[in-house]
Amino acid sequence: MREKQIERKLVNAVKAAGGIAPKFVSPGYDGMPDRLLLLPNGRMAFVEVKAPGEKPRPLQMARHRLLRKLGFKVYVLDTATNIDKIVKEVMPDEVHTT
């Protein structure tokens, strides 16, 4: 499965959970994750989408560490099978149907 296909499945799953997953673009601050997960009840996380087996670049890993240090959840997603797990982790008290 390609990165774009995984990303599309993520967007659809977040929408089904009542949220949105806008593309995150940060001009002048490279290495930020691809998507914001904005879910009901103020739940938020960042997701870096990769093709199966791909790993984040060193700059991306540095940005992930910074975001985690600030208290945000950051995920690296390289397989569609992990999407439901991520959504459930961001919204642990909610019921999910994806």
C-alpha cells in the first residue's frame, strides 16, 4: 500500500470518529508531521505518514521529540492496520467504528 493510500484511510477513519485530519504545513519549519488529528473533546495528535517500512528522517525525528517534550502525542504510521489503534489511543473514552 502506498503512503497516499494510508493517509487517505487515516483521514477517513478520523472523519468516521467525528474529527478531522487536516494536512499540516509549516513553512519555514521543516520536518513537522504530515497530519493533525483533531478529534472530539479537544483530543489532538500529530501523525507522520510513511510508506510501509519507511522510517522518519533525522530532522523529522527531532521534531517528533520536540513535540513529545511539549506534551503532544506523535505517531509514525506506515501501515493502515495501525489506524484504529491510533484513533483509539487519542480518544480512549470514545466508541469507534471504522
